[in-house]
Amino acid sequence: MLGNFTFSNPTKLYFGPDALQNLKAELEKYGPTVMLVYGGGSIKKNGIYDQVKKVLGDCGKKVIEDGGVMPNPSLEKLYDGIEKARAAGNVDFILAVGGGSVIDYSKGLSASIHCKEDPWKKYYVRQEEPDCPVVPVGSVLTMVGTGSEMNGGSVITNTAETMKIGKVFGEKLYPKFAILNPNFTLTLPHNQMVAGCFDIMSHIMEQYFSGKDDNTSDYLSEGLMRSLIHSSRIANKDPNNYEARSNIMWTATWALNTLLGMGKNGGDWEVHMIGHAVGAYTHATHGMTLSAVSLPYYRFVMEAGLPKFKRFAETVWEVDPKGKNDKEVAEEGLKKMGEWMKELGLAMNIKDLGAKPEMFEGIAKATIILKGGYKVLTQEDVIKILQAAYE
């Protein structure tokens, strides 16, 4: 492995069917007022809301509810949450109950409640760290994919400016704890489950397809990808298979808790940048925007990182290299990935997500160009990828 790095992850995880039993002891470490953040109300239908409220009641907490967090949390929603928190006088803790969008939003809220500047400009545009007190966050995970339960990431969509930007906060914005009960994910609609699976896959690939050294992180990534492919196929046929769903949940956490990025010099996050821009224009599910642009992107950059794409084909997709040149092996690997994606029922083009050719220039301009991958794109390159992703 090349270079220097520091690994630290302060989030405490509780995993398994009894994980929620640990919530009371964690909440008792914090002050009396808790802001309970959740999404569109599914947790009220499946009983998770009642379970969490009971624990909050047993702890004697004053609860400020902030529901209605949408799949792509908007800046308008963040502003509303800030005002709600400030009106409460003091919020001692934020408890996020939901998937990655809810947890992302909660981190943005954590950093913004006491911020004297516009959080959009400070955190998401200028990418600064908080210089004000932050409110600690904890999570009860109900949808897997983002890994937000064990990292500092927060993605917010500015609908007025048609921009979707992620901010990776430092350690003090990592959730203090995360409750991971795989049973809480079993009621997810099928499209959300498979979208989450591809979000996991994309997180791993973004870190894997970078660098040329012999890096232990790549071996870890290959194992996680193989596990995910195996478990996703089982869950696709039998969504109630606890073993498969638990393995998917655990893989999601390790895919983006910074471990796989060690020694990778930042990785290649261009698929996410394009996916975010597509999402800002279409409001499509995050995992589906990633699936729709991934194959066109990887085909576009493949030859620049051919040895890694060949390794990916052989190690992850078990492509037999006999009688094939390196490019043919790599192409077969991407072909097999596409077959897996279709098997799960993922979005295979941006047209089906609502994108239109007249949006391409705007999407390309909204795409942040990064330098961590095998090829640095231009806006013209992004348009070519969007055109391929539209067909």
C-alpha cells in the first residue's frame, strides 16, 4: 500500500434482532430534549415508531418530532428543521430513524442548528467544517445502502438551483451509535431494496477503481462485492430471507465507513457525481441514478484502468480469461455486472428515470469533476456518458 493514512471511526454499532434493546442506555448519556427525525411515515405503519417512542418515554425525554424527510433531502426541508430545532429552545440530541436520507439530513441539521451562516454555502458549496457547537446524532437504521450510519456524509439537494451536493463531515458528525436490526428492513418495497443493493455496490466500486498499487483495501472490496452479489440474488427471490438481508446490511456499513478507502487517495467518485446531478434534475431514487449511469461510465474509462477492470472481471465475476485478451476479459466482466443488474430489476438508463436530452447540458454543468479515478472527465465527456446512459 502506498502513502500515509489515518483510520478512525468512533461510531458504536449494535447489530442483530435485539439491537434496539441498547437504545435506552445510549439515550441516557444525553440531555432531556431529543429531536426525532424520520421520513414519510413508514415507521408508523411497521411499528418501529412505536418501539422507539416507548424507549424515549422510558428515558423521560422531551421529544421534538421532525418527520417528512424525503428520499433526496432538500435544502428547504433542512431550513425548516433548523427553525423547528431553534424554536424548541434547545435540542440535546438528534435521533434519526430511517435510511440514509434521514441520517444524511440529521447530520446536516446537527451542523446547522447553531451555525450563524447559511449552511448550504458554508458546508455544501464551500465544503467547510463546523466552527460552532454541533448536536450529537444517533441512528436506528431501517433501510440499507448509504452507509450513512457509520460515516460523516450528508447529501442535500438545492431544488432552486438544481444541485445535489454531498459534504463529508469530520469525526464529530459521525453518529454516536447506530442500531442495526435486519428485521427493520424486511418491509421495504422491492425497488428500494435493490436500489440500496446497488448503492452499496457503487460505494465499493468507487473506491476499488482507483490506484495501481497492491492494496489490501482492494482485496477487502472484492470479498464484500462477492458477498453482496450472492446475498442480493437470494434476497431478490426471497426478500424475507434474514440471513441474506443481514449480510446485505453489514456489507452496506463496511462499504462506506472509510475502511475501504484507506490508501486509495480519495477513490473515484465520479459515478456519484453524475448520479447526484441526474437526481437533482429527475428526483429519482439515488441507487437507481447510480445504476443507470454506471455501465456507460465504466465502459468510458475502462481502457485507462484496464488491469483493474480485468482483475474485477476475474475475481468478482469469475470470468475465464483463457483465449481472451485483457480488454475482452474486462468487457465480459462489465457484461456480467449488467446481467446481475437486470436480474435485480435496476434502472438501466436515465430515460426511464425521467431524464431528457435537453437536460444533458445542465446535468453536465451540475456534475462535479473529480480527479481520483483513472480518467479525469470534461463536461463534454459527461454529456457523452449521459447520451450512452439514455439509450
